[in-house]
Amino acid sequence: MAVTDAPKIITSRFDLDDGHTLARYEATGGYQGLKAALARPPASVVEEVKSASLLGRGGAGFPAGVKWGFCPPGVFPRYLVVNGDESEPGTYKDRLLMERDPHQLIEGVLIACYAVGCSQAFLYVRGEMALAQERIAQALNDAYAAGHIGKNIHGSDFSVDVVLHWGAGAYIVGEETALIESLEGNRGMPRLKPPFFPAAKGLYLQPTIVNNVETLSNLPWILTNGAAAFAALGAENSKGTRIFAVSGHVKRPGVYEVEFGVTTFRDLLYAPVYGGGIRHDHELKAFIPGGASAPWLYPEHLDVPLEAGTVGKLGTMLGSGAVVVFDETTDMVKACLRLVRFFARESCGKCTPCREGTTWLEKILERIVDGHGRPEDVNLLLDVCDNISVGMNWPPKQTTICPLGQSATSPIASAVMRFQDEFEAYVGGPAEITVDVKGPAFVGPVRQEVAADA
Amino acid sequence: MARFSEANLATALEIVSRYPRPKSATIPLLHLAQEQDGYVTDDAMEHIAELTGTTPVQVLGTCSFYEMFKREPVGRYLVNICTNISCQIMGGEELLHHAEHVLGIKAGSTTPDGLFTIEDVECIAACTEAPCLQVNYRYFHKISNEEFDEVVADLRAGRRTDEIPPHGTLARVRQHIPADRAAGPADPAGVPEPVWLSAHADAAEGEEA
Ligand SMILES: Cc1cc2nc3c(=O)[nH]c(=O)nc-3n(C[C@H](O)[C@H](O)[C@H](O)COP(=O)(O)O)c2cc1C
Ligand code: SF4
Ligand code: FES
């Protein structure tokens, strides 16, 4: 087991009752990273973040510094949009970062605006998070009064307003182009990429950087302690630390900041300081490694490190740091239905494969769970998936405007391939699988047997 | 009622002034309308259209996309019970059934006294604290049936009103940018390269560039 003694980079104030106040923030090193940034040229701050190789924590895991470099030169104004819409099932970290350490996020926002040259920032908080909105509003008001935000910050020539904006309930708005549509006052429907890559054509069709709350919350520490100290933690391409929310059937469900790249799933699920083992000492059946959109992993994957590239090769992702644990008693068919219902409800309706596909998947699964399923339905589920996400490859082929449609197929392909017998028990007979499912994570023991027989 | 009151109009104008384009204020103003009236009325949407330079149907188009906006009255307390994956496997559906039984209504409906509405909702970012729910977007973590009954009894008796404001009120602290500290909104059509970038670029030219 590798429970390391890596420092708490972003959760250091989580245990303080007043960690959200300006006084406590300033007393614990607050706004020092901004000071350090302002003392050097913006371009060198971008270089620092690049060399820290800070991966985006919103889901896609794209390096932040590299993304910042995508703004076309000479096109202004640029905007920064903070993605605080956290709603991927299983994900619980951005809300805590906003409620318990809002100044850390604000400082990160300011560092990013300075480095990239953004003339205004919008902090988009999920609508349902009333306390986070309250804490951020208070923190912004206090930071303005103290001269940390606004005109001529810390007496420099750097000026930027940070505006609190809030949503109104729609998972799809977490997708960056939908977030921008929503911020323009529209229905939150994604835009086609290309041409609407935010860094090139984002908010009001100007260059816009969209970053996740956790991503930006790392910046004060990186600027205070240096990229080298950050990159000394972790492994390969996954540097620093990362927050994982471990939920479901563990003894100690919780939100844990762990060293990225080296800590394993086994550590996360079983170490006494983290998950503490499976509840009632049951057997582990499966786990979702990175939010509802991620293909599932199984007990044989426990020793895999939390490293983005390694997990990617298994055909799944660390996504939003949401690990959901299923013990042996879990009804996988029902779990699968609940996840698919989520995607069907949240599809924005713009693309036919996603809108129709998720709806039909939900209907078929409902029929199965209600006891009216037919043996052919099991293959039919995969057939519908194959129409949404052609070949069910990993990473999926783009058949829709955003990846939500393909995401809906992850839980189905995972559950059907691995737990085919549970589906068969529901439909009352053996199912013949004819659809070719290519993603590496979708190969369970049932599939292996089929392959061996052939 | 229904159009913004004088005080809310002042708040609305302040919100609009922060954005480069007034239409961006649509969602915050819809929330303000819902805070004022408990739901979003047609008159409020007309008023918002005037304030954002759009049409009432554009405001309705945006409003109808988002689940939090109610276009007819709901209970004073909106009880949102999460049944998504982490909660489902930890008893979220059982909690929902208990709530439906105790309040005598199905999810999606309101008690006859207008006090409670139940919704069966998607993940509310409290997954490690399952099963969980929100009342008017205030969290209750790891809630048992007994605790649920207590909360309902308290709300019926008029207690906990400090903790849980009526439906429509989200943050009770508003952002306020003092005029002398404001950098101002960045007009997409008229903001040049920021000075701190150009100043450093000039300075750096001699060194490396
Ligand atoms: C359907 C969908 C939902 C998403 N939801 C979120 C979200 O709630 N929060 C988030 O930060 N990113 C979310 N993303 C990812 C964003 O599109 C974007 O990649 C991210 O905000 C970029 O920030 P980062 O580079 O700092 O990770 C979502 C993506 C998709 C396709
Ligand atoms: S894939 Fe689904 S959610 Fe994404 S844009 Fe298309 S219809 Fe909307
Ligand atoms: S699944 Fe219920 S809060 Fe996330």
C-alpha cells in the first residue's frame, strides 16, 4: 500500500471552521501566490503552470498550461470562465472547495487571469449550491474591499473583475460550450467543436478559458511553492495531488486528497485513512473509477495506480475523481437503469443518437427491471449503444455534438459484458450477444469465455 | 407583484451592469423573480425581457430549459431527494418512498396545504454522505427516516426558518462590486490587449523574445 505523506495542497483549510474567511485565509498564506505571480511577467506564469503539468480536474484531464496557450495571439478581450457546475454523479469536491476555501479559488482565478490576459472572469456556480454561492459572494466582497480584486490589484497594473454567476439546474451546462451558452443567457445546449473551441471562439465568440474549480484551486500553491515542488509529487503525467470522492459501499465514504499518480485504487478503497474496506467486510463487485460517464473497473484492477494514462489504457478514465463502490449485494441491472435514466433526463436533445438513444435505453431497461424483458433485450441494449457510440471504442468516436450521448453507453456496456448472468436472470433466459464491443474495459469474464470458445 | 419591486429592480439593474451583454443576466434575474414570488410569473419574464433587451419568449425559452425554475407555485419547502447512483445504493430510493408516504404525495407534487413539494432528483454533490436531500437547496446529509420526520415536523411547526428560507431564496449574501474598486465589464467589441500583458511584452523584448 502506498499511502504517502504528500502535503495537502488544496484541502489544507477543510478542517478549519473559519477557513472560508479572508482573515483566516490571509493568516494561512493566502494571496501569496498572487503576489508571487504579479512579481513576474505573465508569460513566465504560464510557463510555470506548464512545467507543473497540472492536468484539468473537470473530467477531460487536459493540461491547464497548454490550454492557456491556445488563445489566438492578438485577439482581445479574453475571458476566464470557472466551471463550478459539478453534477457528474458521484462527484463531490468542487462544492467543498467553494464552500470551505472560496478565497483559494478566487486567488487561482486571479492568477489565471493575470497569466492569460483575461479582462473579466465569471465564476459559474451550480444553481443548487446555495451555501457555495453565499460563501463565494462574501469572499468576493471581502477580497474587493481588501484590494485583491478589481482595479489595480495590489497596486499593480493588473485589473480584473470576477463576477459570480449561478446556474439553474442542468447537468449538461457543465460541458464547457453549454456553460458558455448558459452564461450568454441561453438554453444550455453545447456548441459544435470545431469551430467553437472556447479558447478560440468562446464567450461572445471571444477567446475564453474554461477551467474547473479544483484545477484553479491548485494555482496559489504552485505559485507559492513552485512548479518543481508540485511536479515532484505524483507519477508520469499525473502530478501533484488530487481529490477523490469515495462513495457507496465502503466503511468510510469520504472526500480524500491523495497523491496523484502513485496512490492505487486499493489504497483508496481499503486503507484505514481512506475508504477503510468494503462495508460489512463484503466482497467488492465493481467500482466506477471516474464518475457516471466512466466505464467500470473490477477487483482485478485494484492495484492500478490513480494515474491518468494508465487508467486510460484500461479503457476508462479518472474523469471527475468520483469513485463509486459496489459490493456483492448490488443489483447491477438496477444500478445500470438508474445511471441511464440520468443521461436520458439530462440529454439536451440536440442530437438524435443521444436524445433517442438514451430514451430507448431507459425504456428497455425499465421493461427488464419490471419483469417484462425478453432475452433479445440484452443484445438490443448493446445494439442501441452501438448506434450512439459506434463500435463502442475507447475513447469513443464522436457521433454527437458533445460526449454525453456516448457516456450513457458506458454503464450499459460495462454491466452487460460483465454481469450478463444478472440480465439473463431478469429476462428469464440466455441472451445471445452479437454486437461487437471494442472498448478494453468492456471485456468481463463472460466475454472472455465467449472469445475462448470461438 | 410579479414585476420586480422597486428594491428588486435596483438589484436587477446592478446585476445587469456587471455583464458585457445584458442578456447574460437572464438566469440571475429569473432567480431574483423566483425569490420575489416563489415561482417565475409571466409578468416577471416580461420585465426581465425589458431589462435584458430581449423578448419575453426568449426569456421563456431560457427559463424552460432549467429545472430549478418553476412556472407555477410549488410548496414553501421544496424537498429534493437524490436517488442517483451513490444514493441509490445507500437507500436513497427507500428514503424517497418514506417521504412520499409521510407526506402523502408522489414525487413531483405538492401537499394540499402548499407546504411541501417532493422531487426525485439527480446527484446533488453530496455522494459520500448518502442518502441525502436538500430542502430549498439546504443540505441534509446521511439522513434517516426518523431524522426526515423530525425535519418535517419542525418545518410544519414553523421552526428552522433561519436555516431554511422560503423557496426561491438561494444565497442570502449578494455580490456587490464597489464603484471605486470595479475594473468594469469587458466589452467583447472594444477591449484592447490588457496593459499588464503589453507592458511585460515590451519589457521582455530586449531579454529573450
Ligand atoms: C456532459 C459533460 C458534463 C461536464 N460537467 C462538468 C462539470 O460539472 N464540471 C467541470 O468542471 N467540467 C465538466 N465537464 C468538462 C468540461 O467540458 C471541461 O472540460 C472542463 O470544465 C475544463 O476544465 P479543466 O480543463 O480545468 O478540467 C463536463 C463535460 C461534459 C461533456
Ligand atoms: S450529445 Fe446529447 S447532451 Fe450532448 S449535445 Fe447532443 S443531445 Fe445534447
Ligand atoms: S449520487 Fe446522491 S448526491 Fe451524488
